[in-house]
Amino acid sequence: MPQPAAFVTARTFSRGILCVLFLTVCCKFANAARLCDVTAYGAKGDGVTKDTHAIQGAIEACAAKGGGTVRLASGTFLTGPIVLKSHITLEVDAGATLLGSQARADYPEVEELREKALQPLISATNAEHIVIRGGGTIDGNGKPWWDAVYAHRAGSNFVAAMRPRLILFDHCKHILIENVTIQNSASWQVVPYYSDDVVIRNGKILAPARSPNTDGIDPFSSSHVTISHMTIDTGDDNIAIKSGQPNSPGPDAPSTDITITDCTFLHGHGMSMGSEIAGGVQRVRARRIHFKDTASGVRIKSNRDRGGDIGNFDFRDLTMENVGTPILITEYYPHIPQHDTAQPVTRLTPRFHDIHISNLKAIGAKEAGTIVGLPESPITTITLNHVQIAAQKGITVSDATVTAHDLSVTAAAGGPYILLENAHINR
């Protein structure tokens, strides 16, 4: 018996949808199964031969077929910059190291983060569905770059040399980095830039304590970033959330919806927002973070030349051992002046608000805290709940209003609270 036309159309449409879903699933399984071992493309993995072209060749071959896994199975693969593509998994197995070249000539000059830079060791631009994993090590081999900085830093005309970052995703989405050790970048180590849906988990990011600007993870104008179960031990900010360069003409997108959980931060400058946040930072959540031997704990920093709308932060369940300043929130960076007067409010004036810190316990601190706003932009709606800090010096507050519940500051010298101009602690 003939079927009504509407029924036939609906049935045909349903079959079409099922067919598309089936082909999509098959395609994904095919991409996952496609393996491009770099040794098949000429990589030696001997730590001496530069394997740049072989590794890039494997990436291009997999990408040309719709994606797949580029595998470094065993050995030390010396390389200059490589570029990842959509639907590529870079698998650095346990026992394998991807080692950055130390030759300056291997890193071309590029435009990056709206400024001149050197091409990162690993990068991707306008790409999606990229994975880096495998249990191995990605090493930026950055010591010569650090030595050059320290050799010239004392000079009156010092300008930090351009140095390659280690891993940078530029306008990418759906990124996963897991179960790898990332270390020794010449500069910032992992940078999602204008990227969305980034997950970084179950790994380590390392650099010597005296290595300049080796930030661990720097989400820059990025959204929906999740960082979990990471050990970060570096020479600068363990994490630094950013969104715009100093004196930026704009426009700058904010960094938003960032979650940090179950991490351990060792040497480094702490969990930072800023200092370059001209686009603002919104909705940052942190839980169960342990800090040990870091310069700061919670660190929110900006200045009149690089600020924006910064707030809606919720930090909870933080433990700190021998942290220099457990709470450092300042609208003056890098230095807080002894005296200042209000300046005109501009697009770049930082506006800190709605900062909530709960269940924080710190021992062995040098200074319990610094909460300092600008005269023209006082810090408002900051709360400290169930906070216990033992330090050599108390907590300094200026141009800020703090609401406290169960706040205990024990200072070895002086009083627990140093209240300067326009400072209030409401209990």
C-alpha cells in the first residue's frame, strides 16, 4: 500500500540523518586509528639530528587525510618550530622527548599577541580538535635564552630579548593537553590565545626557579579553560590569566569562564590574574590548590595602562606553605608608590570587584597580604571568609573595602592589619 508523501519524506529524512551520524562516527574512528609515526617520515630521534621536517611531514600527511595521531614513540627528537593542524593528536610517548633547538636561526620572527615575537616551538592557528598527550616530555631547552636575559638585565637600557614561547594556540578551539611534562621554555610555556574550550590536565609544567618569564599556563583572551590536576613549578607565574597588552588601543576580548582545580604550585609567582588585562577577566573559579614556596598565592595585578573589568572570582580551599604573600591584590604593577593622587579614569583603568576567597590557610608567610586599589578606582566587594594566615607582617589595605568573616591574621611583628587611606575591613 503506498505510503503518504509526508511519511516517506520523514522516513527518508531520518535515514539521511542516521547515515550522516554513521559516517561522522566512522570518520572519527578512522582519524583516531590513523597513525603517522615520525620515524616513517625520516625522524632519527637521536637528540642530534634535527627532525623538524620529518615531524612536520608526519603532521601534514595525517592532516591531508582528515586527521590522525602523530607519534613520537621513543628517543629524543630535536626540532625547530612545528605547526599542528585540525584533528591532529601529537602523542609523545613515555620515554620520548620533543626537544627544542637552541639555534636562534631556527625560530623565524612572527607577529604574535599583537607584537613582534619568535615562532613558538609548537603552535596552531585557526585550528580545532587538537590533542597533545602520551606520557612523554616536551622540553623547550631554554637555558641559553635565560642566560642572555640575565647577562643584560642589569644594564640601564635593558630590554628583554624576544624569546620563543613553547606551546601557543592562536584562535583555536577544542584543545586537550594531558599526561605530558612540559618544561624549560625560553619564555611562557602554554598559551591559549583567543581560544575556546581548552582542557589542560594530569601533567607537569616545570622550569628552574631562576628562569625568567617561564609562566606555566597563560590563558590570553580565552574562554572555557579548565586546568586540573597539574603540578606547576616555574620561574614566574604558575598561572597568569591575561587579556590585553599594556597601552593597548583595543579592542581586547576578555578571558572568561576559567576553572582551576586540584593543582599543586611550587616555585613560581602564584595563581595570577594579569598584569596585562586590558580586555578584562571574568568568572574565574579555583578549588583545592596547594601552594608551596611560591612568591605569592592569589595574585591579581594590573595598572593604569593595562586594566579593564576584572571580577567575579571565587577561590576556595587553598593551602599555602612558605608563600611570600598569600593574598596580593593590587591595581599598581609592578610597584606600589608610597603616595599617590587620583588620576582621570580611562578605558585602561583597572576595576577590581566581586573577589571572594574562602577556606584559605597559610603558614610561614612573609606578609599576610596586600589589597591596594587606585584612588580613582577603589577595590569593592571583596570578601575573605574562613581565612587563617600566619606571617611575619600583617595585611595591608588601601583604597579598598574588605568584608571579612572568620578572618584570622597572626603577625610576628606589628599588628595584623595595616589600614591606609580609604581602607575599611567590615566584620
